Amino acid sequence: MLKGKKKKLLIIVTAIVVIAFIGFGTVKASKKEKNPGMSVQTVEINKQDIESHIQATGQILSMDKREIVSDVEEKIEKMLVEKGQKVEKGQVLMELEKTNIDYKIKEAKGRLEIEENTLAQLKTDLEIDLSNAEIKYKDALDTYERNKKLYEANALSKSELDDSKNTLDEMHNQYVSAEKKLGDGENTGEIAKQKKQIKLTQLQLEKAKDDLEKYSIKSPITGTIVDMKISESGIIENHVVLMYIQDVDHLEIVTEINEYDASKMKLGDCVKISGDAFEGKEYKGKVKYVGPFAKTVETGRGKENVVEIKVAIEDIDEYLKPGFSAKMDILTESKKDVYVLPYETIFTKKNGDQVIFVVKNGKVKEQKIEMGIESDLEVEVIGKGLKEKDKVIMNPTENIKDGDSVNENQVM
């Protein structure tokens, strides 16, 4: 009897469980019918700091590098430096044979001395000639005035008066001629000509002295001699490179960046510098030059417009050398505490508007936004009504519309 009651009780419990499962399934099915939306993945809007970086590679170069050449062709008299040596601006690098130039200087000095003596003697002679001409002219004038009075007193013939007048005219002409030779204020005449000759010789002497400076070849900058090209014969030709000097204490990185990235860069942007040749070390730098124009170059992907960029290296040490390649991480912009989303949440409409789709209570709300700073994976979003922790659909398509019902699965 007891056994029968147990069996009856088991049947009743089983029936209740079955009814419960059926009821749960009915309710679940009913809910699905009420919310038949598509499944979407969502991510939360976060407030955080964001930075925009540009990655580039370039070559380390000296900010100042010079080719040393000679303006004269001559034999080397004395070599004063060697490859690898550091030199100061104005330091003499080599001395050339000066025999020929010394002779030119002495010759010019000799000519100048002779011409100056000639001028002094010429001036003395012309002054004497002028003085004598003046005396003769005055004597002739006195004679003529006396003869004129005698003629008027009928004490002298007309021919004698005419003779004295002719003598007066001749002496006057000689006086005027002597005055012109001495020069009117020494601006014309033989003295002026001689002074011009002296000036010409002085210029030749000055040029020879200037040329003498070229026989001592000096460094135009402070730097290091990185290479030498001296002829084994010891005779150098004019305007042929003798050595290369670089300022290895002031280095820069030069590269070319596509026009899109270059448009984001500005002077003073901070740069982190690394490289295979100095693995494990990182240097700081700043953008010092952004080219004023773009040029077109051929790349593996076709033609591309690029802009020249220069970065000054701030903390130089012995590990950095001109010619090394370098990797650059350029910080172009940064903001703190802004709304940030992954790129995959942004949808661009046919009219160009950029939107995101926020999910609230299972419903889609289209939100127009503007993009701010862009990092490698995320972007700053700007728009009215944005809130931290709002859930936004990932990888939206044109099938998603404002007001749609969706089932969301949040991306971690």
C-alpha cells in the first residue's frame, strides 16, 4: 500500500516539472516574438587620454657639413690635421707653398713704392714749373704795362709794344699749361693720373694679400674631419674636394613623409628616436622643419606626394653617428579626459556625415559625431548628448536604422 502511494507521488511530481518546462518555453517564445531584433556587438564609450602619433624612418645627418676645397693650385707645404680629428672654426688645416704668392706681394709692394716716389717727384717738378711760369708771366705783364705807357708817351714804337704783348700772351699760356699739369685741385692732370695708377697698384697688392690667405686652408666650421681626399703627389688642384668636415655634435634626422601625415605635423612636435644601430637606447628630438611644398616620388605602390621633414636630436652622445638610420615616433597631438571609441564604431553615411549607433533599452539611436584626435586603434568622438558608458554598436552597416530593436552582446 505504501509502495503504491510512493509511485503515485512520483507521477504527480513528474507532471508538475513537465508543465513548468512547457510554461517557461512558452514565456520565452512569447518574449522573442515581442523583441525580434538583430544581434549586435556593442562597446562602451570611455573617457580617457588620447594621443596621435606618426611613425617614420629617416637618416641621421649632420646639421652642418662642408666640403673643403682650395681656390689655388699649389703644392702642400704642411699638413696640420688628420682624419677623425676634431677641429675648431677658423683652425688652419694645411699650409700651401707660398713662394709664388710671396713674390707677387713683394713685386706689388716694389711697384707701389716706385709709383709713390714718382708721384712725389712729379708733384715737386710740376710745382717748380708752375712757380717759374708764374714768375715769367708776371715779368712779362710788368714789361707790357711799362711799354704801354712808353708807347702812349711816344717813347716806344708800335712794333716794340706788339713784341711785349706777344711775349705776355706766350708766358700766360705757359702758366695756364703748368697749372693744368699740376691739376685743378689734383683731380685732373698728370698728378691725378699718377694717383690713379697708385690706386690700381694698391688694389693689386691687396688682392695678392687676400690670395695669401688662400694658401692657409682653414675650417669653416667646428666639427670632425670624416674623410680626406689628398693627392699622393702632394699637389692639389683648385676647387677639388680635399676633405669633408661634419658637425657631429649637432645632428638631425631627415626624412620624407606622405602629404596626409605631414599636414598634421608642426614645428616643435616631440619625437622619440630609436634605431637598430643603437638598440636599447632612446633619444628625444623635436620637429625643426616641415617642407613648404610636396614633391611626387615613385614608390612600390605607385606615385606618392611627400614632404621633407627634419627632426633635431636633443640628447646626442657617442652612439649616434651621421649616416645611421633612425625610427621616429612623432607625437602630433594629445588631449586628456575625452570621449574615445574604436574606429570600428564609426559609420560614414552617403552624404559624408559620420555617425555612431547608441543602444538604449534595446533600441538603436543614431548619433551624429565629429572625429577629433586619432590614435592607432581609437578616435576621439565629439557630439551632443554623448555619455560615458553609453553602449555603441561595433561594425555598423547601412542596414541599421534609427529606432531598430537589437539584441546586444557587449565586447569586452
